[in-house]
Amino acid sequence: MMHQPTFRGCPLLPAALFTAIVSLAAATAVGAAPDRREPVHPGLTRAAFQAAKGTIEPVAGATAAEGHNGAFGDAAANSDFYDVLRCDLDLALDPVALTVDGAVAMVFAARRSGLRDIICDLRTTLTVAGIDHLSGSLPFAHAGDTLTITLPAALADGQIDSFTVRYGGRPLLPAHNRGLMFRDRVPDINRPWETVPLIASMSQPAYGQSWWPCKDKPGDKFLVSMAMTVPDTLVAVSNGTLLGVEPAGAGLARWRWREAYPIAAYLVSVAVGNYTLLRSECLTTGGTAVPLRNWVFPEDAVDAAVEFAPLCEMMDLAEARFGPYPFVGEKYGHAEFIWPGAMEHQTVTSIGSVALDGDGSGAWLVMHELGHQWFGNSLTPRTWADIWLNEGFATYSEALWTEHTDGSAAYLAHMAGSRYEAEWEQQGPVHDPMPVFPGRVIYDKGAWILHMLRGRMGDTAFFDLLEEWGSSGGRPGGTVTTEEFIALASGRAGEDLGPFLWPYLTSVELPRIDARFDVQDGDAGPGTRLRVALSQHQQPLFDNIYPIRVTTTGGTQDVSLRLTGALASGVFEFTAPVSEVRLDPDHWLLWRLVLEGEVGEGLRVVYPNPSNGDPVVLRYWLDVAASGRLSVYDARGLLVAARDLTDGVAGLNELEWQANAGDGSRLPSGVYWATMEFNGRRSVRKFTLVH
């Protein structure tokens, strides 16, 4: 949608000859796209989350199915006192009894002297049969989804030890479509009585503990092996490399896998079904040989082959942009499961049947999950606060695939069409969201932050940054933070990008911009000088460089203006008369155009309205720092409260008022008018008190 605001200033050209256009495709939300992301969970504040950690009762605001905080990335307190080095899972999965029985051997190193109690995460719906140690059986306590194992002696800092947890039972789903899912699927709708078992895991963010004893935090990565004993009519798929399949007697088979690269608990995968294997080999332009292995339901094999056909080309693009495939020597592929989306399990994405339509429509999802092999799997967030480093980067991979296949115009259209500002504002900030998956904001706004960073840095520096970041999975632990990314980006850009990126990451606000264009006589003659004034009307203030496209009778020229404070202005000379001005025409920035009545000095809004007075917040704008006066009148026009305003700064200001009269008494319920006076200008807003 295009919007032509009233031209402000003193244009020297007749209005019919001059058009000042602000592109609102970059300033308004586009209609909602199909819901293809994570569901929206109820909100929870950081303080409430911290208060609830380690409790047995469900967190306030969580649904009953979410139980013990899994949606919020919860894990046992005090589990950071050791590093997990290796986990060896040996599981028997019974698709009839819907049970898991087996053992998990954990090798770990103490992170502090005197460590004796090892704290693991394991839902109390599973039963621990015993803990084996070189010294014999170990005592343990299992309560509140926390498994506490007491070692025979305290460890020194850095000392390595191990134990094996024997456990079993029927894992209950901690939330809908989460945990270890036992399903009976119908391969042929014409024969609904003929079902085939399917067992699949989905553990993000903290649902691994619902089916195996682990340290259910993303910041501790370890090596893993997986042995699964299942009916010999089924195929069992997991991370890394297949070591072998052996008969296990009584119609069973034991599949053994090993992941040679560090992995987080939520990425450990189980996928068991009557799979058909689609095999191919990919040799990238960079010379990396990647075996492509896709396990799909037999009836979906033809359609799946279509959806996976561009996978090697996608791998080539990913290597060109992000660096070498991070799991060299291991496969990449998919295991089909029944789920509304996909999950980026390391080296073997679990992909929902809904994405395998056979018409190529699932390409965006295939590219998204491939991007996760770099962003999320190789580079894992140290804490869930940085989940946008997973989802924002993977979502941006979709845009890069669009650019690769359809060109730069399609890329820009893709980004312009993935704006959901109304949803983002409701879902909270990109950085440190609560719950971990609040909705689209960490995906699409996360991708937009990268898009804006590309516009700020330019293609060469930006893609050098992506490659350096994506290739840095070998750093100790393979975990990353937003601060580390911003530091690396700042080094590549030659400027501190914190003031640019942090407001977008931590605030639900977007810049609300007032743009004023004034054409004057310039050095080259009438109408050749353009004065631009930009102001932003929100808190926090953003540091943006706004692209401006100026069309003259001699052609088009791009200029820019940096706005870091409340106001910025610039003067630009051209060799021919200016006929049109467009702010951010290619949509490189997230911002909104302020509406009529939102600009100018004075009182902007009183909220909440109606209010109970605890407190009333008055938001006002000043062009320059100034002193003024607030007056409040009741419905009879009588002055009931007043105060001097002496600390107003240029830009947006907020004042909290406890709805008290001049004598300190509480004002009664009713209708009131707030009046502010600055520099001889008076502004009024009506509001209601309801006690």
C-alpha cells in the first residue's frame, strides 16, 4: 500500500508538480500468513519464571498439559555444577505397551570442588530402577522432575566420573505434540484398520526430560550414542552415523547410532517407523561430500522425492553463505513423522507429513531446517534467551533461498511480506522471550533483524559476517550468545552495532517516524535542494540509517540520513529539480509512520484509559528540552491537580501520576481532562478514572 502524506514545510513547487511519498509497505503490517510456526503460548514474566523454577506445581499461566514448565525451558536448579561429556542411550521401545525401558550412561566432569550431588532432569512419570557406578549402586532421590544422584565421594574441580541410570515406564506427553510420541498411523485411508506404529521425539525446548534422564539445558553439549531395540519390521533412526543393525531375538532388532559432534539434549532424536530410505550423494561446490538420507513413509516416497530434490542445491547455497557443512563425515537428511511442522534434530531433521505434498511447496521448510544445522545445532544458544539465533537465522535462510531461486526483487518481496508487527508486539521481545517460543516474533522479526543488518553493512561485509559466524562452531562448547554475535558484527562493520540492534531485540516498540521533505532553490537552480527532517516518536530511541530515494527530472539518486536521537536533518543538492521523494522504498528497515495528531509538541496519550490510577501514565513529546506545567480538570471544569514539569528532554517523555488531588487525596472515579503547556503551546487529552 502506498501512502501520500500531506507535504510539510514550504515547497517552492506547486503541489501538483511535487509528490512526497513515504512507502508504507515498510511501515505497516502485511496480512497474516498461514500459521506455520510454533503455537502461541501464554505469557510469563521472567520474574515469575525464576520464582517457579524447580517447583513441583505447574507454572501459573501454563496449560495443564504443559505441566512442569517445559514450554519455558525449565531445568533443574544446580545442574550447572558439572559438564556432561558423553551420554550413551540404550533403549527398548515398545510400540504396543507404549513404554521405554533402558539405560543411560553419563560421563561428566565436575565444575566445582566438593561436588557430590549430581542433579539431572527426569519426569516423575518415569521410574528409576537404579544407579550403577564403578563403586556399586548409588543412592538417589527422584522428586519434582529432578533426579538427584549422590556420589560415593566428593569430586575435585575438573574431575571426571560416570554412572548409569536404569529406568523405564510409559512416558506421558508433557504437552501436545511434545516429548516421545507413540502413534498408530494409517498408511491407507481405505483400510483404516491396518495401522503401523510410529515413535518420534520432539524435545524442544525442555522436553527431553520427559523420556530420558538428561541435563535439559542447551548450553551443555556432549557426545552421544543411541541404541534402540524395536520390532524388526521397523526402522530406527537417530543422529549421526549408523553403526549397525543386529537381531535382538523375539522379533526385535537393535539399531546403533553415534553422533561424533557435540549435541544439546533437545536435539537428541528418536524416529521409528516402517520407513523407506531415499538415498543420494551430494558434492558441494566447496568440495564437501554429504550423504543425503531421507526416511519417509512408503506411501509418501514419490511426493517426498519431489520435496527433497533441491536439497543438494540448498546445501551448496548454505555452504556458500554459512561455511562448510558443520557435520562433515556424517549424513544430512530427514525422518518423517506426524507433526504440524519440523524439528531440526542434528543431522536428521524430523519433518511432518504435511510438508511432503509433492508440489515443491515445502521448499521453505526444507531450507529452514537445513539452516538450523549451522544455527542451532552447530551454534547452539548458551541459554534460551538467545533462541532467535536459531530461529531468526533459519527463517532468514528461507529468504536467501528465495533470492537464490527467484532473484533480488523476490527476496525483497519475501521480506516485505513477512511482517507481523501486531503479533510481534503481543508476543514480546525477540531476545529472552517468555515462554521460549512465544510465537512468530523470534522467527520473522529475528529474520528481519538480519535483513536490516544486511542493509546497514552492505552485502560484502554482511555475507562475510555470516560465513565467519556460521563457521565458528568449533569454539569451545559450540554455544553462542547474542552479545558475541553483535561483537563480531560490530568488528566487521567497523562501528558499534549495539545501539542499532539491541532496541529491536529487547523492545516491542518499532520506530515511529515523522518525515518532512522541503524542496528549495539549490546550487543547480530552482527545486534542486532537498531538506529532510526525520523525527522518531517512541522509547527507546533507535539508531537507524534511513535510505531515501530521490527522483529528479534527470534521474534517480539514493541518499541516506542517520537518525540516532529524537531529531535529525540533512540537506542534499541535486543537478536537476526534485520531483519525488521516497523513504525506505525497498523496505530495509522496520519502522512505522506516525499518524496525524501524533506529531507536534505536547501531550500524546494518557494510558491506561480507563485507569484505576495506579498509576496514570502521561506520554508527551518535546522538540527541545523544556519546562512546562501539567493541569488536570474534572468534568465541571474545576482544577483538581497541577504540577510543574522541569525535567522534560527532547523527544518522548513519560510521567507517572498517582491520580491524587492537590491536597494528596485520591481523586474519585469520573471523567477528567489532562492539559500540558510547553513554550506557549497547550495540548489536552481526556481520560477516565475507575476505582
